[in-house]
Amino acid sequence: MLKSTEAYAPPGVLPSGLSTEVTMSLITKPVGQIAAETPAAIPILEGLGIDYCCGGDQPLDRACAARGLAVEEVVARLEAAASSSPSSPKDWFRAPLGELIDHILEQHHEYLRAELPALENRLTRTLEAHGEKHGEMLRELEQVYRGLQDELYAHLHKEEMILFPAVRLMEQAAAQGRPAPPAPFGSVNNPIRVMRFEHDNAAHALARMREITNNYTLPPDACATWQALYAGLRQLEADLKQHIHLENNILFPRAAALEASGIES
Ligand SMILES: [Fe+2]
Ligand SMILES: [Fe+2]
């Protein structure tokens, strides 16, 4: 018998802040899961340079070791942040999946559709104004940016037309206690695998743009358009991290667990 999905979370995932049980297992917990359970952990992980987004599968102890950090100190900081922060404004482990999808569409897909053409325009104008002196660097930036932009447009389309509608149907079927209708792509894990691969590609493009621009360092002769371009690219990076985090660490595991619960029942 299928159960209602309202409080559905993947096995081993607790839906709220750090409990004693979570604290005990924090050291070996994947960093993406820590970020998903405890939003207050996110600024700490970011400040330490720990990738909770596309590198979210890595356990905390290994992520710390890779960066030369003492895991006990990091755990203490995460616990302090979890206990001092108010409860999460929205518990995406408990919210219906349809609501999480709506949030991703409204907050992140709409943002990209508005911001990507604006950034492209700023990049073109910066290249026109500064191409003579800074052409090599700006053309390389343009090439990486356009690749990212094209892949993102196709990616949003696939999520909106294929994956998200299928997840909504699965959730509706589970709520009504009936099996989900068969999807043309088979298991939901198939499109999820593709989406994760594309998220990794986006993360590589963001890292490459940081390299090319020396962490978005402006030259002394940068005009206002160039300044707005770098500010916008920084914002794009921050927004994409949050977007990918919600999908990789919450939506996809919950959708896969929901499908598995239907198969097993
Ligand atoms: Fe998305
Ligand atoms: Fe995505």
C-alpha cells in the first residue's frame, strides 16, 4: 500500500535541525545532507570552502581532510549554528514535492530566464568597450559563459517538461494510494542521473569563470557595465548553488525514495 508523501524523506534523512542522533553521525554524514537538514550550516560550509552542492555526496570527515580542517572543530561550529539558529523557514523535507518544485521554478528557473540574457548583454557590451586591451580574457569568459547559458536553457527545459511533471504525477498517485503511471524514461533515476551530470557541468563552468577572471577581480579601467557584469556573475553563482542544492540534496533523493516506496509496496 502506498503511503501519503507529505512527510516523506529518504531513508536516514531526518527532516529538521540537528538532533542527538544526527550529531552522533555528523562526522560521516554527506555534506549535502547536512546542508539540506540544517540551512544554518550552509554559510559555515561555504566559508570553509566545502562544496555541499555538486560535491554533496562526500562525508564531512573526508571533505574536512581534503581541506586540511579538523573535523571536530567543524562539527562544533555546525552544532553551535544549528542550536542557535531559529528553525528553518521552510522544511523542504516535509513540504509536498509539488510545493518544492513550485519554489524551484519561481525562485530559480524564473531568475535564470530573466538574468541570463541580461548577463549576456553586459558581456557583449564589455567586450565591445574593452576588447582592444582585455580581449583575450573577455573572449575566453564569453566562450565559457555562452556554453553554460546554452546548457542551462536546455537543462531547465528538460526539468520543466520531463522530470518535474513526472515527479508531480508520482506524488499525486502516492497520495491517492495508487501506483504511479509509467514514465517514458523508465525509472526516475534515469533523468535524475542526467540532471546531476549537467549540474556538475554547470559547477565546472562557474569554477572556470572564477579562474579566468581571477575571482572576479576588476581591472582599474573597468567601466560600470563590467562592474555590473561581475556582480551579476557572482549572484548567478550563488543562486545556482542554492538551486542545485535543493535539487541534488532534497528533491532528487526524495523523488527516488518515493518511487522506491511504490516499487516495494
Ligand atoms: Fe532546476
Ligand atoms: Fe537542475
